[in-house]
Amino acid sequence: MAEKSVLEQIAKKSGKQAGEIEDLVEEKKKKFSGLLTDSGASFMVAKDLGIELGLESVKRINIAALKDGMQNVDLLVRVMKIFSPKEFEKNGKRGTLCNLIIADSTGEARFTVWHDDVEKIAKKGVKRGSILLLHNCYAKEFNGKVQTSLAYKGRFEVNPDAIFADLPEAKSKIVKAGELAEGMNDVSIVARVLRIFPATEFDRNGKKGKVMNFLIGDETGTVRATAWNDLVEEAQKLAEGEAVSIDEGYTKPGLKEVELHLGWQARISKVDETGLPSSEEIRKGSATRKKIIELKQGDSNVLVEGKIITVNKGALFYNVCPKCGGKVHRLDEGIVCDKCGEVKEPDIREVISVRIDDGSAQVDAVAYGKEAEKIIGLSNKELKKQRSERGSESMIEELQELNGTKIRIVGKVKQSNYSNQPELVAGVVELD
């Protein structure tokens, strides 16, 4: 139950009996399915009755002085860690929370923000190292440790005008992709998203989970990042080519090289351009130059230089979902996207296959989307128009003029679904 002094203050100002106020507080807590604290419910009841509760009892304390049940306290702290927001469901109601680790000169504690305050944390740019002045908090013990949250009408100030000499530093070493090694924890990295792979679900020991991979890189190299469970939803918001900051990751050995894993402690956030090279520059800079005769199935991020000797026959396009860009399937009942369902009008994505020769051997190379446009020499809009007017066969005949053109491709080697032979799938294409 809320503090007696608060209940008495509401009863006195409203003219009601203390027992009536207690009943109203309990009703308010039930209405919010247990998501409200005693203090929060009391303040809401006061508001319903048109009563403004003064915060004369609010006091500034240190983290070490926090005890279970404390109400109406202020804290001046530094953010040491900030985790990705989580959605939850309780008693049929959905909500959002975000956990932070805060500290002052006396110790550390977990600070949890709820619902609308989660969005405020993001909008106000709260990050590791930020100073927070927390107004009107309550303390609660969980798993033997005291943690704190904002009470109803609680608020926070970011980097307030005050002296912070007694606050610890939030040290964070940002590493480069090329510096990552096995066994590293608390990894922070700023990199560019190069490729995103679909999320998948798994069942381990009867417990379901999600996992998603994406490739990131900077001027020193590239690394595969793996997001798990709650972090998958954040990873799915990313787009290829944008800059991203990752905090609290850890490294593990992968099939070929070290990988960066993002567990429950990690945080993913988009950042403004930070002087990172472009995606193409990163791919080229980290690619391994190989002769065609040296290529092996499974090779990735290889650079091959040669000449186009023919443009292979094909449709120059394939149908994709206009919403997500994924492949669609033509079934008896219509056109269907695995992710979005029925598709009324599919879009097209460019594709072209060329055979290249570097003097050591020959290989078919296939390019999609923007990289295919570089070879075809037409934008998506122009390709649609000419395809309807002339057809793919006529266009491919004209594209034979490319024979003898020098081409550089950064990509990976896989087995073709059509010829069952190795082919080079282009990630970056350059023509002379």
C-alpha cells in the first residue's frame, strides 16, 4: 500500500476517509493489471480527484542508500549501459520497457523505464555516458538487488547543468572490425550494414527462439553479426548501406572466422554518417583478389577481374514482392510472397548473367538489382519500358556489345541453380 502520509494528504484535501482512498488506489492498480506501483496509483487517484500532490518529500540520495520500498527520491547518475527496448505482455496488456545500468560514486543499480518513457529515452539521445537527473523515483528489490524506476509523474533530465565530478566515467572502447578476436566481451563497434539475411526461428530443448545474421564492415574489414531473440526485432529495422552502432556484443569463433554475437545485453542503434567508407569501398577494400581458376565453391568476398566474353541468355528480370522485395511464387490461386502473402501486382528486379575470362579460366557471373543496372546500362524504370517494347531477347542481343569490356566483381562463389556449375554472385560491379 502507498505511504500513509500520501494517503492522508489525499484524504485531507479531498474530504474523504483514508479507507476510501485506499480502496481507490487498489482499484486503480487492478485497472492497470499490476503495472502501476503504489505511488503511481496514489498520484493517479489524486489527479482524478483534482488534487495536486506537492513533492516536498522528494529528496536526493546516493545509489548506495537505495532501499526496497523507498518513494519520491531523486538521483544524479551516469548511464553506464543501455539495453535494447523489450516488448512484453502481462494479463493481456502489452507494454514496453528499457533497462539501463546507472552509477554514481557509491555504486551501480538497474534503472527501468516503461512505456512512453522508453520513446523519450530514444528521442532525447540517452546513451552510454549520458548524465541523468532522475526526479521522483521509487526503489524495489528484485532477485536480491535494489533497482529503481520513475514513479507516476516522475521525469528525467539529460545532461543537466550541474557538477559531475563525483560521477564515474563510462568507459567504452570502440573497436574496428579488423580488430575483433575470439573471446571478446562488451564489444562496441560502429560500422556499415552490408548485407541482411532473413530471420529464422528455432526450437532448442523445447524453447523457441529467433536468430538473424547480417554483415557489417568498416575500413578495416567485415564481420558477420548474429542477433538473438529480442535483438532480432531491432536488427530487422536495419537497411543495407546505413551506419549502425552496436554495444555490448561478444565474439565467438564462426565457421570461417570470428563472429560478433548480440545477446540480451546488446543494443543496436542507427547513427548518422560517421566518416565510414561506402559499402562498395568496404567490400573492395576487404576483398581477397583471386584468379578464376583459384575460385572454390563457398568463397566469399573475393575480387575477380576479367573481360566479358558473352552476355548469357535470360529474362533480365524476375518478379518480386512490391512490399518487401522478396521473391514471389506463381501458384494456381495467384501470386504469393512467403512473407507478405498474396501479391496483386508484382514488381521486377533486374538480373543479368555474363561469362568472364581472366586468362586463367572462365566463370559465369550473375548480378542483381543496382549492380545489374550497371552492366545493363538501364535504370529499373527504363528496363520496364524497353522490356515491354522490345523483349528480353532483343535487348540481350544488343548487350553483346559489352563483349571485351573489362569488369571487376567483388562477390561470392556458389553453385548455379540452373547449370549446377560454380558461379560468381556479384556484390559490387565496376566496368571500364
